[in-house]
Amino acid sequence: MSRLALIVAAALLVMVALPHSQSRTRVVMLGTGTPNADPDRYGPSVAVVDDETSYLVDFGVGVVRRAAAAERSGITALAATKLTLAFATHLHSDHTLGLADLILTPWILERPTPLTLYGPRGLRAMTKHLVDAYADDIRIRTRGGEPKHQYDPRLVRVHEISPGVVYRDERVTVTAFPVPHGAWEQAFGYRFQTPDRTIVISGDTGPDSRIEDQCRRCDVLVHEVYSEAGFAKRPADWQAYHARYHTSSRQLGAIAARARPGLLVLYHQLIWSSTEEELLNEVRSAYDGQVVSAHDLDVY
Ligand SMILES: [Zn+2]
Ligand SMILES: [Zn+2]
């Protein structure tokens, strides 16, 4: 074996020996669910984790407890007190039911700084209504004998965004891009660029070439999907709805075939009467790259 071949072989060995979860930037699937009350799949929420900082995309039901579970398994950036930054894809309830949790629970647990949110128009009003709804709770916790808190929880920094770069720090650049999601006026996907990885998260969307444009050989594409076999057995009125709002397995396979991500991660899976295996087979019928169907607390 030549010296060059040896070097190449050694490099390949290192690449094989280092799974994606060992990369500096990790993608943690806090919740992979949908509105369906599947006890194994909490509401949609994905964390991009870089060292000790976490960036949440969406905050479905159970978000703080799923983050605590990830912390328990060693991802310390997902401690409740470190959940300070979140990006909303859109305001559908399955993606936002955890917002009161994200505002209040870490505050009670002595998070040092207020929550900062980025998302579509309406996020500010939603946040205000939630804070107002918990006025009695906040009053009792503030003046009723709990030890002094770090800040006033009514203080949430909300940024209603337009497409483009919406956030940047020394670790990450976050770009929001519009996606088509039925009647929603604003729905976003997000692209995270870190020193070692590019991660694209679709949010809820119909099939759209802008996702391919954002990915283009990105490291990880996290994309919503529904099963075509499951869809075929749905009532006609629901079929019309799903087709208008979401992306089928084969449509996603075609998108991935053009975008060529290092890893395609299925989430927000609408499987219905079909199976996860069948869903994966449907995607693979249109895409020959690496694809996994995510479960809650998977790390990529
Ligand atoms: Zn959804
Ligand atoms: Zn939605």
C-alpha cells in the first residue's frame, strides 16, 4: 500500500469511528410528534447544540422535560436553566404548546436570563397572552414566598422576523427561509451554519425547492414527512388537507435526491395506519442516500 493510500485509509477509519453524535454540533430530537397524541412522540422540537449552548427550533408539548431527559443523558447544554434561545417555524399549536412551559419552568428553576424568541408574526401576541394568562401564578410565585427570581418572567424578548439571517453569534449563523404550509401567511424553515456543520430544519411544509437550495449537500436535513401508504387510507377531506400542508415520503425522497444531505432525518412523521419501515422504504424508493426516521431524544 502506498503512503497516500495509507493516509486515506487512516482518515476513513477516523471518519467511521466518529459517529455524528461525536461532532461538535449536535442535533437533538426533543420531540418528533404531530398533533396526534402519541405517548412516545412529544410535540415537535429540535435542539441544535454547540458545546454549552442550545438553540431550539419549535417548542411542542413537553419541551422542557424532554430537554431535561437529554441533559440527564449527558447533553448539559439542554439543562432547563440554559434554554434561553428558541426559533418558531410557525404558530400551529403542536409546535407551540410548550411555550408557556419554556417561559415559566426555567424561570422558576432560576434561569439567569429571560427567554429570547424568533418567529413569525403573531408570536409576540401569543407570548403576551400566555404571560397574561399566568398572571396569578406569576404574582404568587413572585410575592407569595418563593425565593427571589432572577428576572421578571413577563420579560420575553420576541423578534418577529423576515426571511434572511435572523441570528448570529460566535458559534452559529441562523437563516430563516419561507416554506409553504397551507393557509399560513408565514411559516419558516431554518438553516444553522456552525464551524463544523450545516443543518437545515424544514418545519412543517409542503414540498418546496427552497429547502433544496438551503441544503445543497448540507450535513443534516431534518424534514417533516407523511406516509403515502397511510395517506391512501385517510378520508378524502383529510387527504386534501394533508396534501396541501405537508410533504409525502416520495416527494421528500425526490427533494433529498436533489439536495444530497449527508444525512436525511425524518421527523413530524405522519404514519397513520402504515409503519415506520414502510415510510422509510417509500423515501428510499426515490432516494439512495442515508436516511433515518427519528425518535424522541435521538442525537445526530
Ligand atoms: Zn405540525
Ligand atoms: Zn403546521
